[in-house]
Amino acid sequence: MMIDIQTIKEITGGVFVTGPKGPALDTVIDKVVTDTRLLKSGIDCSHTVFIAIKGEKFDGNDFIGSAAEAGVSLIIAGPDVEKARNAIGKKGKTAIICCDDTLKAYGKIAEAYRKTLDVNVIGITGSVGKTTCKEFVYSALSVLGSCAKTPANHNNEIGVPRTILDVKPGTSSAVIEMGMRGRGQISFLAEIAKPHIGIITNIGTAHLELLGTKENTRLAKLEITDHMDEKDFLIVNGDDGYLAVSEEVLKEAGREHIPAIRTFGFSDNCFFRASGETVTVNDTSFELSIGGKFIANVTLGVTGIHYIYAALAGIAAAWASGAGEKEIKDKVIPAVSAVTPGDTGRQQIYGLPGGTLIDDCYNASPESMKAELEILERLGKNSRKTAFLGDMLELGTVSEEEHRRLGRICEEKGIDVVVCVGERAKDIRTGASNGQTEFIWFADSEEASEAADRIAKKGDTVLVKGSHSMKMGVISERIREFFSA
């Protein structure tokens, strides 16, 4: 990032306060910090701006004095001008801009820098699968030119500006993951990132506690198009009924400029279509067609139908970025095929001496639960199938019914034993009806872990799935030890 203090002063619109030895307005800022612990002693901070962000646990405004002492040139702080003057002191070398909302100011700085970049931005949103999709899109675009991406899942109003500010001039593409906590947030992030390609993975139940309905969730996700135009592409999951998006739908949502719409999935009408899929412990294969034309057989180094969706999104992003059929065959397909479970940082599958373990303890929505149960069904077709399933959180008024539905899905998939973990998970077993699946309940993961090697049997295929807060990892560890003995 390279931006001068004068520009920051103008775009943030705050009150400018400076010390007697404060920096010149043409001083160039090349580093942004939101944590004063990064302002270590001995480091030159003369071209650094500290942005004081108020979070749930800490208020950055309490540390503006420390930032000034560290020698930063500029601080973006809250509206308390007197506090700013005191932080600078009589011999201060720091300037402070006092703003009503430092988070918005952060976004404005990133937006201003984004305008200086000639970079192809791909924005990714959706209820589930954003981070996995991001990794496949990044792999697909990295073979076409230099590429940047959102680190980990830093996809909020702090992470997106940081990612933009870290993009170096000359970068060909930047893959930006966009999360959401409510209406207007995706629009705010899209205004900063200005995506040329928007990808929506799906519309699920993950935000129902917050937004109430899937229709509201769809409207929130479609905010990714707020700053797109006719030259851009909106790429959506064509198998998701809530993403049957047309120009008319976008016009009804208030869009004046409509991007070109392309779909990916398994349905016959999908522009980027997969068919003839097979899933094994080691890989997932499918036939790829684009625009109705067969392109190639693709074998991914990961296990699960949901990875095909992410691979299709990656191929679609490459196509929308200008890749032709030959480049897709020779470069893009090998790149997405090389993505590993370690790259996605989610599901891990272990083929152990005593059985197979599917370990996915990062999150738990109805959609991701169903996807993992499909993997368990396919991989365990010749063995006993056992699933340890934790609470699905943040489902609001549909929580009971979604847990009940999960019980019915377990029966449909022929799961032999389902271990329900957590208070909400009690409802999983109440949704069952045919009596062919055995359901067991434990209050928490510690209790379930203690019984895990008595419930599972050698030769089983076992799924452990739950949100991070349910601490299902202790069950996975117990199963791994049992299958490795």
C-alpha cells in the first residue's frame, strides 16, 4: 500500500490533529496496523498508520498513546479530539484523524488504494463453502498470473480491507472472501473490493437466526453485485433453487447495471456442468462440460461432492478472467486437481489400519452436515457406518426442525449408529422413524469421547462433524488412536 496522509485526511473526513513535529501531509503511508503489539521496539514506524478499532474485547482507542510513542506517523481514532491531543503530547511527531467510525475509515482507506490497482478482483460469498471455494479459485487463477487471496477466513470488515491493502501493484488477480453478519455488510465489502467477478456458493440456513428467511439471505448475498456492471460476471450455484438468478431478479433487487450471469453445478442447464461423478477415499472425479461442450475428465485430490462445486467455481472464475479452452485444459484443471485437504483446512480423511475416519470439526450447518453424510454413505458402503454429530448453532426458530431433518437424513443414508452430541442434537434422534439407525446421546464431546472407542468398531467408517465451539476434535483424536492401535 502506498497512500499519503493528505489523501487519507480527505477520504476519512475526520478532524485532523497534529503535534508540533507532526508529519508533512505528503508523507507516504505504506503500512496499516490495527494491533499495537505489532509496533515492536526498534521497528521504523514513520510510514505506518494505526487504526483504533473498537472490538468486542478491546477498544483500540485505549492504545493510541502507545501507538504515538511507537512513532507511527498517523493514527485513525474515535471522535474524542481532546484525548487525541493528550495522546500526541507537547513534543508529538504523530498526526491523528478523529472519526466517528474508525472501521468505516479503514474501509475508505482500502477502497482508495483499491482504485489505484489494476487487478482482477473475485469476490466470494455464500452461506457455506466460501473458504474452500476461495482455495480452488485461487489455485485456478494462480496459474494464469500472480494472485493474492484472503488469508485463512479473514472475511469481515477488518479482514477484507487488510487483504486489499496487502495486494501489491502488478498483481493479476485477488480472491476476496466476503462473510456476512447482516444486511448491508456484503455491500460495504463490495464497495471496498470492487469485484469484477462475484461468486455465490449457495443460500443455506447459516444466517436464519440473523435474517429470518432464506429469501432475506439471498438478498443479502446479492449485495455482492452492488458495485458490478455489464462487463462483470456473477457466477452462482445453479443447483440451488434460491440462486435461480436472472436479470429480472437483479433489476427487482434495485440493480441498474446487470453483470453477465453464469451457473455451475450438476443440473443440465448449468453453464459449467459436472456429470458422471465418482467418490473414493483418495479422490473425486467428474466429467466437465462448459456451455454444453465436453471439455475434460477431472480428478480432484480431495474427497466429496461439495469439492466439485468449488472446483467448478474455480474453473468458472478462470473462464470469466479470459482463460480459453486450451488454458483451462492445460493449466487450470491440473491446478484445481492439485488442491489438497490441507489447502482447504477443513475435512480430513484418514485411512487407518482399524478403519476410516472422516474428520470435519470446523463448522456444522444443515448443508455441510448433509454433504459429509453423503461422503460417509459413499465411503462406508461396504462397512458399518458411524456418525458423531454435534449441535448445529445459530439456526434460530428452525433449529429443532433442522436437527430433526438431520435424523431423517441419517436414516436415508443408511447410517448404522448416530451419536448425538449437545443439547440441540437431542432433536436429531427425535426426527428418526424407521428404527434401523441406532441413536445415542451425550451432553458434550468429553462424554462422547470417553465412550467413542466402545461405540465404534474396528472396520467402521466413522464421521465426526460439528462446529468448532462443540470441541468435537477430542472425539476425532480418540477414534484415531483406536483405529491406529
